[in-house]
Amino acid sequence: MSCDLGLQPGICLGPLPIRFYGIIIVVGILVGGFVATREARWRGENSDRIWDALIWIAIAGIIGARLYHVFSTPAGCTETAPSCGWPWYRNHPLDALMIWNGGLGIFGALLVGGLVVLIYARRHKLPLARYLDIAAPALLIGQAIGRWGNFVNQELYGPPTNLPWGIPIDAAHRYGAFTDLVRYPLETTRFHPDFLYESVLNVIGFIVLIVVARRLRLRLRDGDIFLLYLIWYPANRILVESLRPDAWTVNGGLATAQLVSLVLMAVAVGGLLWRHRPVK
């Protein structure tokens, strides 16, 4: 049996394909787990709980991320490939199981992974809000690492740019108008590295959450750091989605991820204001 990596770079262990994207995702999960254990110890919680729950949260997150991708419909998409989301999977349902072919969506991971955190916390009688605070910086650093999987797969890029950090994209990974190699020559055309922008902003957000948690620890309530995460990351995503010509959009042209981000930010800001409202 031969090993087929398709268009995604990786290595073959006999007939088994090991894709670099998957390796990077696993590294992001493990680094996030390590950060979460440090946060748990700092907050006086049992760090063993992190590793105990991590595998279930990771599996649930991957399932949720895949479902988000499956039911998405990127702008200008036609039923030609799994990267097209729902227009493809509704007629090729078994392809939805092939997580290495298509994509993953972080908001789906947050929803389903969050449900597992809720179930785990209730089952073991753990303070949910405190564990969400533990998870928040770990999520950001894990996401920052995971985004580099898009780099090796030549995904999550924006429109052409002349900026010095623009990246080349080969013909097989072009989409839409960018497949016109006369108008957008392979040798000279560079694109915005959207994955890099999100990764850098996630690292900054990770540092901000860690610093805020420690500098304002006497003023914060359990759950506040997670609410700050729900402000920082959605704001990050709104910016990145504005540079994605292939973004999944709703009626009116607003990217679906931007709409979800706006809702999460509104909920988080409202929650923080309510929790810290002046007491008369």
C-alpha cells in the first residue's frame, strides 16, 4: 500500500502519511497543556486535572472544528473540492471524516471543547470559571502555534501585497481570481500572510492575559480572564477575516467569523461590565 500525502507536506512512515499540519496542531495542544498546568498551579489548583482532561478536550475540539468547516461555505465556492465546505460534503458525506483534507474552524472547537470542559468540571466538582481562566492563555498560545499549520499547507492567505513579508503561493493552492497566473504570476506575486497576523496577535494576547492575571489578581473575579479572551481573540479574528477573500460570509457580505466574533465580544464586554458594576 502506497503513502499518499496529497497536496499537504509531510513524511511517510511506510504506508502511513504523517502531515506536518497535524504535527503542528499536536505541538500546539501540548504547549497549551503545559501552559495550563502552570496556570493551574499558580491558582492553587491540581495541575494533574489538566492532563487528565486534555485528551478529551482535544478530541472534542477537533470534532467541533471539523463540523464548523463541514457546514461552512467559503465565498465564491463551487462544488469542486472539500475546501468548499458544505456544498461539497452534502454530496460527499464520508469525506467529512477525512480531517486531513479540507479544514478546521476554531469557533467550532471552542464550542464543543467548551462543552467538554463544562461536563468535566461538573463531574469532578471543579470551579468552572477558574478553570476557564486557566484555559484562556493556553488557548491563545496553542492557537498561535497551530496557525503555522496554515503556513505549511499554504492556507489562510489574503490579497496580493508588496509588503516585504508577503508570501508566495503555488498554483495548486490558489483560489478564485488568483488562479490567473498571467495576472498574478507565480514568480512575482506575494500575498498577505493572514495566518502570521493572527499568530502574532495571539502571542501578544497570551502575554496580555498572563500580565493582567498577575497584576490585577486582587481585583479580578474568576472567569474575568476568559471573558478577556473572548474579547481579544474575536477582535483578532475580525481583523484577519477582513483580509480573507475566501471567507465564509452571511447575507450582506459580513464574514460569518466576524459575526460570531461580534456576538462573543458583546457578551464578554457585557459580562465584565455587569460583574464589576458599582455596588450601591
